[in-house]
Amino acid sequence: MKRFQCTNCGQIIEVPRGTPKPVKCPKCGASAMMIHRLNKGSPRGRRRRGGGPPEQ
């Protein structure tokens, strides 16, 4: 599950992974601009290996 929080009213919104960010808060109706992700997940496993420029 992905967790978001409305900065307008403090509501915690949970949506399944793969579902986009809510377009409005279900409690107060604030726009998506006021909704921010809480748990971005661990950076482990998402890192790109060999991030430098290719050797010549």
C-alpha cells in the first residue's frame, strides 16, 4: 500500500501500489496539490548500477 497525507486536514489516504495519487482528499476535498506521499519506500533495489559515464 502507498500512503499519502493531506496537508490541509491531516487525513491519511492509503491506496494499493500501482494506483495513481488521489486527485482530491476524500475527507476535505483538497486538490492533489495538497496531498503528499508519506512512504516512498527503501532506496535499496531501486538504485541504478554503474551510474557514471561509460569508459572510453
